[in-house]
Amino acid sequence: MARRSLASPEIGAIVGATVIAVFFSFIDPDTYPTITGAARILDPASTLGIMAVAVGLLMIGGEFDLSAGVMTGSTGLVVGLLATEVGMNVWFAIALSFVFAMAIGFINGYMVLLTKLPSFIVTLATFFILRGINVGVTRHFTGQVRVSNIDGVAGFEASRDFFNTEFTFMDTTFRTAIIWWIIIAVVATWVLLRTHYGSWIFAVGGDVEAARGVGVPVNRVKIALFMTTAGAAWLVGVMTSLRLRSALSSQGIGQEFVYIIAAVIGGCRLTGGYGSVIGASIGALIFGMTRVGITFAGWDTDWFYTFLGIMLLVAVLLNNFTQKQASKVHAPLSRLDNEEDVGGE
């Protein structure tokens, strides 16, 4: 039983989250372990968690998306420009932004399969293309790098209430992004662990040729995973632009590495075929706990990146350890199956 627990991809993230929670609760016992502290932690963790879930699925499928961060900015800008410059109802702008995101996700996946180049090269190119377009198009229409006054367009209030508003629990204000995060994490976990599609994701990440050999639709699975990541970026981009009532051309740049690190901390292997959506969500929670804990402790926020590097290194080492434990757990079961086959003959 102990070995099976150690073989779980989430174990490292669970241990890390516990250690960080205890540490900062000791540093700031008056605020950190309270309901107010929880609200502060879950605020940044929720949108990061949405992206970590999608990026984690993609990594389990053996691919990376370095355009995921800038996509959150691109989708927000599409909403903002269509609403303010074209005068489109915000709901229609959001719908067209979703179509845009799906198109980018499809192109990323299709180009990876067509060119057979590493996905980090293809999506890095997408990153630079979108980054340039974001700045150029925004400056062309607004004369600056920001789209403002989205809140003055029809449909804004209703769409903001739907995507990213506030609710009160125990006299404390939380963001509804937390609810989106929980729903997405639960659905993704069910898909990954309880459906044929989830088995296909593990298969294409573990061994593409073997997956093709047993009839897994590799191309469809990989393209769908890239589109899922783009869809998550659309949701986060819309949430952010509606919350801030504006969109910035530099939004999301650099966050793609944070998404990947959160997934790695959660147990997703860099080489694919192994990982956990719940673990990726816990990885995002660790980011929120650390960032808010440093602020509550009154430390220089630059120390966050030191914690980031340490967490990444420890996560990779723990992932290697849990993978070895998993192979030890599965090996006796394989031998037992072989013995039963021989006995049956």
C-alpha cells in the first residue's frame, strides 16, 4: 500500500503543498491560515490552475505549447478590439475569440504533425507571431498597447457575471474563476482516468508508434490536445479582460513556463505518457500559496523566482522517484499475468 501511494504522480505535489502551507502558517499565523488567506491564495491559483490542467493533459500526450501564455493575451485582445473598435456585442466578440483560439490550436497541432518538428519549436514560432501581431494590431487601432473601455459595450455586465465575477462565502469574497477551475479539473480527471480518450492520451505520450499499432487515432488526439490548451487560454484570456475591463498586448507573456512548471510540480513527466490533472492543479495551488505567502511574510517578491527554481528541481527529482516506484508496483502484476497465461496453457 505504501509503495502504491509513493507511485502516485500527485504525491510530490501533495507533500510540497503541505510543507509550504505549514511553513507560511508558522511565518504568518494571523493571516495565512485563515479564510481570507485562502481567498488570496485561490485568486491567482484558479486561472493558473485552469491552464495547468490543459497544459498537463498536453504534456501527458507528449507535447508542449509555448504559445499558451501569449494566447491568453491574444484572445483577450480579440474580444477587446471587436467590442470597442467594431462595436460588436461582447458576447459575439467572445464567441469569435473562441473560434480564433480553436483555429490557432488546430494549426499548432496540424503543423507539429505535418512537419514532424518538436512541438516546442512550432509553438515557439506561434508565440513570436502572436506577440508581434498583438502589439502591431493593438497600436494600429488604439495608438497604444492597451484596449480600454470594454465595460462600455453592450453585453459586458452579463458576460462578466458569467465568466468572472465575485461571490461571498463566510463573509469573504472569492472569484468565480475558482468554480471554473474545479469543474474543469474534475471533468479532465474523469476523461483522463475513466474514458478511452484518456487511455489514448497516455498511449500517444508513452509510445506513438505502439499507439498507432493498436489503432489509437494519434493525429486526432494530438490536435485535440492542442485545441484544448488553446481553449483554456481563451477562457483565461476572456476572464482576465472582463475582470480588468481592458486587454493588454503583453498579457500572458512568460506565463507559458509557469504553466509547464505547475504541471511538472504536479507530476507530469517532461517526456510524456505519465502525469496527473489533479497533480497539475495542486502545482498551481502551490504557486498561489508561495506567492501569497511571500507577500504576507513581508519578503521581497523577487524571492518567488528562487522558490520557483527550487520547486522545479525538487519536482523533477520526485517525478523520477515516483516513476521508479510505479514501475516496481506494475512489474509484479505483469509477472502474475504472465504466470496465469502460462498456467492456462
